[in-house]
Amino acid sequence: MGLLSFRGGVHPPYKKALTQSKSIKQAGIPDLLMVPLLQHIGAPCEPTVKVGDEVSEGQMIGNSKAFVSAPVHAPVSGKVKKIEPVLHPLGMKVPAVFIQPDGNENKSYMEPLRGYSENSTESLDRNDLINRVREAGIVGMGGATFPTHVKLSPPKDKPIDTLIINGCECEPYLTADHRLMVERATNIIRGALLIARAIDAKRIFIAIEDNKPDAVESMRKSSEGTGIECVTLATKYPQGAEKMLIKAVVDREVPSGGLPMDVGTLVSNVGTAVAVYEAVALGKPLIERIVTVTGDIVASPGNFLVKIGTPVTFLIEETGGIPENLGKIVMGGPMMGLAQQTLEVPVIKGTSGILILPREEKEYTYRPCIKCSFCVQVCPVHLIPSRLSVLGEAEEWEKAEDFGVNDCIECGSCTYVCPSKRPIVQLIKATKAKLREIKTAEGK
């Protein structure tokens, strides 16, 4: 029997050898941090501090009354220098709190959650646990940045029996989750047990691709005696996507337009599990994360523990400076990451990697679809990407919706295999955005 997997997908050059053996290193602290008040899916935060305020590390500096939102905290002790818009990695401008570090170690962490024990989670009140996750500002750290407390609060008619901790990290180049599993496996296990307690899940799986044998060994050793099952999956992109992962691990099909909770499952990233553990056991909010800084032209690539709000340009200097033949800076991986307009963007809660690519001498132009069906063969959600891209070009929005454009997970596998070099996933993204715009205008 082969390793667990899903239908479709691609095998791009993974390029993980650049950093997969590089231990996590604490990044330096810049002279000025810019902390966006929107780092999550949902309502933006309003500042709870003003210019001139002294803040402590971990102090809340932004909050919202909306349920689908997540508070923002000061990553360092220092002084609020200004509150003004900053360019977000997604390309829009959002308000941000600029903090000048003072070099002190003043902390405003919460107290460890009442009733917590590393030996058992049974005495923890579920509502207290979910509230703590919200207070800590925890979001999905695999890149989606959906507020975790919302995922832990499914409707009563959608009980969750299975938790999958996602350690696949299938994007090429990225190794932040890999190193986390090798170096901090025990904290991942503790966080997984806390998440399972919050949703009353009876089964817990940790899913890891087979190109990370040291991570598999580390997680299996740390999970002994906990009832958690480590499963090894075939290395294939996008194995870490929620729907693909659920199909591979528990053989459940999330319906079109549905969510994992519709099949009694919740998926959480390994980094999110660690953040939950730290919030509960240490009272620490989400103020830093591990980021892979990598690329073939990077002098000293590595995995760094980075304060939220650190400018990308500062982090690049930590790895040897800006290369002479710099072409693009991508936030995230090469398949789903976003090329940045400027280096003056901050690391946010969802920043898993910074990929530095060389300047390309040749220009790519795309041609009409030749109906080869390569994109159909690799699409993990069984769509016809070529048709969707053509419908998008023709501005046939409703027809694209009928053909399932909103089920696209934007993994980019279709674009990767297209012999005509068509920007299929970009055309699909634009179509989905237009449909959202139409529905918003119609009040739907």
C-alpha cells in the first residue's frame, strides 16, 4: 500500500535543502517596528494606544468588538512613535502602530490559564480556553490567518470528532514548520491536546510529508502515550491544503462550498498549536513567529524567530543583505506567495517565509489555451481550470461560478503545468474577486 495522498497535484522542485537543517535563530530587533492592525481574516482592530504611550511586550495595542477578528499586541517594550497606514503584504494599506524599542524587557503577559496542567487538560473549562485563544490574538499560522477562536467555536449542529495538526509544509523552499517539529515537538503536542480539548475532538492526527523523516521521528517520539497518531503522507503539492489533507488522512470529502467542520474535522497548523500552548501555559500572546528567509541568491538563508512588525528589509539584512541581482521578494512560497511592491512591508502573523528570487533576463508571454488538459489532471479539487480562465477573460462571471470557480483553492498547480504559460490561477483569482464585488453590490 502506498503512502496516503490525494488525486491530482504536482511535484515542483522543493528547494528545501537550503534551510531544512538550519536551526531556528532569534532574529535581531529593528529600530522601529510597524505592527498592522489587520493581520487576519475579518474585521480590523482599532488602536487601544495613542502616540507617545509607553507599551510593554505583550500589551494589547489593537482590538475589535467583532467576533471574526483578532487582537494585536506589542511585540516589544517601547514607545508608540506614530499610528498611520502601512503597506500590507497583501497589497493594500492598513493602519499600523509604529513602536520604537526601548531595550527593556518589560512584559505584560497574561497569567497562565487557571486549571492548566501539562499532564492533563481535563480540568480546563472549554469557554475559558477559547477565550484565552482570542485574547492572545492567535490566527492560523499556515498562511490563512483565520482567527483560531472562531474555528474552535463551530455551531452546535456541527460537532468535531477529529483534529488534524498540519505539518505538511508542502510549499517549496519553506522549512519553518519543519524546524518547529524537529526542535519544539513537545510544545506542538501540548498545543494539539489543548485544541482537542476546546472542540472535544476524540481523535488527533499529526500529518507530515515523507520528505521530513527527522520531523516524523521527533513528533512520534514526543506523542508517545498521548493517543495522538502521527501519519506520514506522500510528498506532493498541495498536500497541506485542508481539503486534500482531510481526504488523505481520514478519507472524508468536504462538499463543494463546504468547510472541514461539515465533515466533523478541524485542521490546525503546527505553529498555531505552539501559539495555543504558549498562550495557555505561559500567558504569551502571538507576538513572534518562525520565518524562513531563503532563495538561491541569499548569502545566509535560515529559519528565524521574528518579532511581528519587523520590516522585511531588516530581515534580509540579517541574511547577508540585498543581492545585486535581486528580481523579486515573495512573501510566502513560490506557488501561493505574493510578490511584494516594496521591501518596507512588515512581517505579520501569517508570514511563513520570505523568498528572494533573482532577476530574470527573459520575458514570458502567454498564448491561448491549447486544450491539453494538463491543468485538469493536476487540479486537486477536480475543476477545469482552463475553462475557468477562459471564462474569466471573457468576463462571463456567472458562468464561471456555475463551473465551480469558488471551489478553487488557488494552489497554482494549473499555472505550473500549463505549456502555454497562461496565468490561470491569476485569472481565476480575478474572477473570484469580481464575483465577490458583484455580490457585495447586490447586498448578498
